[in-house]
Amino acid sequence: MDNTLLIAGTDTEAGKTVLTSALIAYWKTHRDSRRLGVLKPLQSGMGDRELYRDLFFPDESLEAIAPLHFQAPLAPPLAAERENRTVELEKAWSALNHLRQSRDFVLVEALGGLGSPVTRELTVADLARDWRLPTVLVVPVRLGAIAQSVANVALARQSGVNLRGIVLNCVEPRTEADIDNWTPADLITPLTQIPILGVLPYLDNPKDVEQLARAAAGLELEALLPPG
């Protein structure tokens, strides 16, 4: 079994960081925290790598968590060009392999959506395929989510991504009726042929580790984390 999982999304505000944080919090609450790794292969701007270090991995450097970093919060090829740099994917690949060999499990958070450009030639979906990363798709609970789900699953299938499932994420407070109306599992699953692995509730404090762990416990963890 591959010991990695890519957390991808339909877009930049889908909730990839929340799901990644919830799975880290669950692992650190119930398992040996030394055996888990997290990687943000590319980051443009500030945010995720700082969050993961401060909340979960205080002994890790920012470079270990996100080996490629660009200052401007833009698509990586554009952000890199502003700094007269290139997107050196070999650095991210090397960091991923190091974690795969030294940790029991590695969570990899993608940038943007599956169709977001990593370079001028490659998208996140291409990277998931080329690096053989089993992937979960985060879909925000909002109007239009059904079409987003169908389109992103189609892209994943076309690109040859090993898509394990969909996690719905309440980016804002949502009622059960909102979830049923905007992200109905009995419509999304037949349309995509991909299972829905649960719903992340809206978290009023996404830095509360106990709250994050409880949220993860409500998901189908057997599809998201290795047994242990």
C-alpha cells in the first residue's frame, strides 16, 4: 500500500487545509505523532506551511514542510517568474521521497484545484498521476458543488489520478438541508462513481486541535488513513 495521500480540491478555497489539519490532529491524538509527515510541495504566499509548523510540527523547518515557496500569492509558474526563478519540482519530489521512506504515512496538500497549474506544462492532476499519489477531493458545500464535483472527477479520470473519494467541507455554517440540497450524495455519487467519505462541519476555530480531531473522526477514515 502506498503510504501517501494527496489532499486536492475543486478550487483554492475548497478546504484542503482544514481536511489536512483534521487528519493530522486525528493522527496525533490517536497514533504515534513521530511517524506522520506532511508536505506542501509548492506554496505561493503565506499560510499553510506556517500553520502546520506552528500547530503540529514545531521542530520542522518551513523548507521541510514546503520545499518550494514563492512570495506572490499567484499560480506557481507566474509567482516563480516574478522572482526570476523556475518551479524546481525535483526539490519537492526529493522531499516527498524522504518522507515516504522515513514516516509511516505522509499527507500531501495540493495547491489550488486539480486543474491548477504547477508549471506551464503541468497541473495538479498531472502531478498526482506522475507521482502516483492516491488522492481525495475536497468539495465545498455551496451552490454549484455538484457541477464542480462532476468536472473535477472527470479531470481526475482523464488524467489517470487514483481518486479514492470525496470529502464535503462546510466552508461556512451549513444546515443539514443545505448539505442535502447543495451536495446530495445520492446524486453526486451516481454521477461521478466516486464515494463520498463524509462531511467536515464548519469549524469556528480551525486551530483547535481537539475540534479538528473530532471532525476527522466523523469521516470514513479507513479510506483516508492506513490502519493502525
